[in-house]
Amino acid sequence: MNIFLILLFLAIPGFVSAADLQVGDQIPSFEVKEAMTDQDYKYLGLTKGSFFSKGKIALNDVKGELLIVQLLNRYCMVCQKEAPEFNKFVDDAEKDARLKGKVKIIGISIGNSVKEVENFKNEFSAKFPIVADRETEIYRKLGSPRGSPLVYLARRQGNGWVIVDGFKGEATANELKNRTVVALEIDLKQLKKKPLWTEEPVKRLAEAEMRKLLQERMGAITITKRIPFPHGDLYVLKKGKETLFAKEEARKAICTVCHDVLFVYVFDGKGIVRDFMPAHMTKEWNVPFTSEDIERIRKSLVGRNMLAPFKFDTEVDSVTSATLTSFLIYDSVHHGRELLDVIKKEGA
């Protein structure tokens, strides 16, 4: 496998692991593909467009002086607790002359279906647009940041939005209002890049640890290549005469109160998942997965073809008290089809 192939791997959208966005960065423009309500379009200052556009919008088209982008998940307990505070903030902003008509909010529901988002909006009577990001396309464009709820505050700059503030975790309506007032007063010409937060990197496996994990499950194997990736290396294996591939996945937790996950899945050249091996996975309150939990995931994944539809079904596929961790596992394998496409193309 040559250097061109390695660079090609790193260019695959599903495997890009950008650094966390900072103050002074533009929010990568993304397209909202899911249909929104008439009220959502009106709130964002947009029109539906033509029949052929199917109601799609681009982030940079949103009208206003300050944009709040909230990352959330329907099953995140903190997000649920925070929902009424966001609603109150929307009401308060419309009553405040400093904010009225200037501030817009859009919620990105990571990994959730349209139906799950609708249930969330109905349950909490959301007063701003929340869109489903089931394929995590938007989440990955934003660098797959750790934690939800997570908020970026961005000011209009030219045709885009430049980040001036951001935070993770629960916020009250009053805290949102205070941050928004300050954000609108910032002189963009004096804005300097700086991190929004600092955090420990996700734990990774050393090659010796990977070899031990694989051999404990698979017996005699040889690692013939190791290809570095920002969020988990790819290993080319030989087991007898067969070539297999083992993908390490070191994924940041979606939920603020959840924990990062580290696991490995093995697949063959046809895209058939051959095994699943946890290295570090916990449930709510940092309780380790049981052997039954692990076997449930393994039975669900092994034998499936990564080229076929690989959707996560919350009611069927999630481990009790570990919905978001379960989703991360399925999301990783789902995007593994992109890796397989390149392997096949290059004849690796």
C-alpha cells in the first residue's frame, strides 16, 4: 500500500477527524437535507425555494447577526433537561431590544432519525428548528467534537459564520442570554484564534495491545501493515492464507456525561464483518459492559455486509443504559463501507 493510498484514506469524508473548532474559525457550511416546517423557515428568515430544491437549506443562507448551533441527541439526559431553558431563551430574546431579530438557533440532533427528532420537538415544544443528522454528516463536518449538549455562537462575517464563543454542558436561559449579548458586542476585527475548551485525547491502542487483543479472539494472526488514522488505525492481517482488516475505533463520546469508547471490528475483503472486540466501553454511570451486552452487539454485527444498509435502530440495537455508545459502534461500522471502497479500488 503506497503513500498515495494512505492520503486517499485520509481524504474519505467518513474518516476525516478534524481538530476541534476554535474561536476565529468559520463554521463549515453544511446543508440541511431534512424537510423543515413552515415555522422553521420563517424563524430562520428563509423561503422554501423551488420544488427541485426539495426544501434544502445551507447554513450560510440563514439570516441574522448571530447564529447559535446546538449539538444534541434525543436520548441525552442533559439535552432533555436543557430544552426548556432554550425555549425560555427564545422568548426572552424576542423581548430584549438588544437581541430581537438578531439571534437565530438551529439544533443538530446527532445520529437521530427524523421521527426521533419530531418526538423530541413535540415532547419539549421546541421553539427553534432541530434537524436530524442520522448519518452524522454534519457532526463529522464539525470535527466530531466530544460531548452534547454543545453550543457554538457565531457572528455573521461575509457569506459565512465565524465562531466567537462556545461551550459544553447544561446552560440556563440567563446564561445563554448573557453569552449572546457579549458575543454581539465582540469586535470581529480584533478576534484572535483560541481554543474553546481543552480536554484529554481519546485513548488509543498501541500495536502490541492490538496484536494481543486480536490473538486472544482469533488465534494465530500476523499484522502485515498498520495505516495511521486520526481516530483509530487500520491493520492489515494475515490469518492463514486469508487477508483480513482490523479497524480500531477511538470515538469521542457524544454525550457530555458519557465516556469515550474504544473498540475494534474485523472485516474481510468482501465487506463482511467477521468479529467485534471491545477495548473500553461503559454504560451509564461508567458501568462496564457485561459479557451479555458485548455478545449482543457481536451477534448483531458479525455476518453483516458493510456495503448493505447499516442503519442503527434504537429499539433493536441499543444496549440498555448505553444508547449513545451503541450508536457510536454502529455509526463507525456503517462508515466503514467508505474504507472498504478504497481498499477494493486500490487492490489492497
